[in-house]
Amino acid sequence: MIRVVSLLPAATEIVAALGMADRLVGISHECDYPTSIAHLPRVTRSALHGTETAADIDLAVRTAADRSEPLATLDDERITDLAPSLIFTQAVCDVCAVRERDVCALAERLPSRPRVVTLGATTLGEVGDDIARVADALDAAEMGRSVRSAMDSRMQEIHQTLTASGAPRPRVAILEWTDPPYTAGHWVPEMIRRAGGRDVLGRSGERSRVATVGEFRKAAPEIVIVAPCGYDAERAVAAARALLCNDQWGWLRQTSLWVLDSNALLSRPGPRLSLGVETLARIFHPTLFPTPDSDHARPVPAA
């Protein structure tokens, strides 16, 4: 049987969506979905402790980048003991996740000589390609097509509803980080478009970037969503309230302000991005779609 080590949450979710979670023998420290994988050994470590402020985390990321050091490292001994035949890694960020070159170097040293499969999606189409790549590596190509089709169908249903209604697209800004403020990047601007909105700052397929408070205000968004990378909705609420207490962000009180569970619905390039699109559509077009699940997204009152 194929023995899989997944070094990123998106790959773990894809493997589970394919119905092959029983192939997993090791996962990263960030993997938390589905809950059925919680018992598996963790084979990566983070230099962060989980108590840092947004500014502290940003500084740590920048410092690591300047020094060409990762914030996530491999547990070589544990991976060796697990004897994987297949390792999933990524090539999108060399700081926030384990570096591809470190994984390949380890694989060459392992007695089990595992195959390394690298994921690197930056658009929704490429997310579908990565699902197919994972499925092919697991000899589950047909199931991969099914998972990809289900994801596409869910988004197509939203598109059809929006097209039939002729609803106008609201101006939207998503904060992928708050201190400093970052615009949305990679697949998120495309998610906004598919959900019936118009991203006023982000560009599909491009990296998120630091923007000034003035840039966000000048873009005149009607809807602002606070969704820091890796935060759940509860943690995002705290971040949003902190912004409302900052005079520079006082203009947010005149917008429709929401938070979203970025950790589940935006940050990870896997099957749940279609649920993310659905949740965004529910925020943008409340007369066309049901109210979002409060675990996924919730409004933040100005006072």
C-alpha cells in the first residue's frame, strides 16, 4: 500500500476528499482537516508559538525571508521511521511552509526512496490541476476527476444564479493580513469574481501585497472582509475589532464589514475553496443566497 506523508494542509484535504485518508502515515503541524486525521504523527515543526501578534508574525516572516530560512522545518527522524513511499510538498512559499528543496534532499537520503510530488497552484484552475496531480500519484485518477467536477459544479451553480439575476457586482476588498495590511492574492481575487463581486485591489494569480490604509480607503470598497491567512472566524473577529478601534480605519464603519474563516475557506488551495466561493456569494448577494454559516463568516457591527 502507498504510504503517504503530506507536508501541507491542502494536500491532506485533497487526499481525504479522494477517499484515501487511510494512506496517510504522517502530516504537517498545520493539518487539521478532516478531524479524522488528528491522530496521525506530525512531521513538521513551526518556529512560531501561536501567541504572536499579526505584526510579530509579519516580522518573523520577513526576517526568515531575508535570511533565506524557513519558518517550518522537517522532523527527519520521524519521517525516516514512517518510511513513506510518497511525499506531497509545495513550491508556492519557501518561508511559510517547508521548502521543496529540503524535502527533495531528505527524500534522497531516505531508505524508502519516496517519490516527491510538488503542488504549486496560484489560480483556481491550477488548484484543479493539483487535485488531478494528487489523484494520479495515488492511482485514483477517476476519483480525482470526480472531486474536481464536484468543485466546478458547485461554483457553476453560483454563476448560473448570478447570471439569471443580473445582480450588480459590489466593490470588495479582502484583508489577507492586518498588520501590515495585505491585499488578496493568488486564487482569492478569482474567488471574489466567481462569487459575484469585484476585487478593488487584488489581481488573480498574483501574490498578495502590502498596501497602505489609504490605498484601501481610496479603492472605496462597499464590502470589506477581514480574513487573515490561517485565521478562523473567531480570531478574525478580534482582528476586525482591533481595526475598528484604530482611527486610521475609522472609515470601515461606513462599509459592510465581515470576517471569514480564511483557514478553511481561502488559504488552502484544495476542494473547500468552492465552499469559500459559496460563502462569499452569500455575503455579496444576501437576497439570492442563504445567510452564511456563522462558523464560516459573520458580520462585524461598527459599534
